[in-house]
Amino acid sequence: MKNNATDAESYKSLTESSLNSSEKAADILQRNSDQSQSEGIYQLPAIICLKIQRYDGATSDGQFHGKGVASFQEGHKYKGIFSKGLMHGHGTFTQANGVKYEGDFVCNVPMGQGTYTWLDGSTYMGEVYRGIRQRMGTYKCAKHGVSYKGQWHQGYSLL
């Protein structure tokens, strides 16, 4: 059974820490951006915290709000919806190395439905929780031509 109190506390903590840094646009999750493999499954890149170098888009009360494009000091880019200074809504985050996430964001974190695309053309499409493959989703390996559709837990398939 799921511990909703723990999830709620974690979400509250995540939200509070994100709200304290509206000039930073991302506790964006993704493990191992260089596509390392563990047990034949690509790992998503690690949590990263970025500073915005340039922003073009809508603002409200001095914060990014509405549609916009943010370029980060490290070469990453986000194009999508902002709310109260945070990536919040549908958007596309592209890492400097080309790994891309397109989907839902909640308080700077990929969460909800989304698609990861790696440089070799491999993809994961499905549910994402705190930037990690979770619950139902489909992973397609471009290199080996295999795919897995089913349940995921903390980034790993439940075979």
C-alpha cells in the first residue's frame, strides 16, 4: 500500500525548496546524461540544478509566467509553460548533450506523462514520477530493436 503521507511530505518539501529559487529553473531530473547502461536499461540523468542565462517569454509580477524559452548556463534549454517562475505544465527540456524530455512538469520536475528521447533514438513514453520512469510505460531500444511495455518502478522495468 502506498504511503500518501510520506508522498505528500516529500512533495511539500520539493515544492518549498523549488519555490525558494525561482531564478533557478530546475531540479530537473535525469540520471546519467551520457546514456550509461545498467542491466541493459538506460538510466535517466541525475537531478541537476541550473541557473537561467537567458529567458524569452511572458512574465507576471516579475516572474516567468506563461509560455517561454529558457536557456541555461550549462547549455540546456527548456521551452514550455512557466508558472510563478517555475517550469510547470507542458514543456520540452533538452540537455546540452541532446537527451530530451517532453511532457509534464510540476515545480521544475518532470512528473506526469512524458517522453524521453536519447541520442541513439531510444525512447521511453509513459508515466514519470520525479523524473524517473514509473508505473506504466514503453521503452524502445533503437540499437537492439527491442521494446518493453509494462510496469516500471524507480526507473526499472518489472519483468
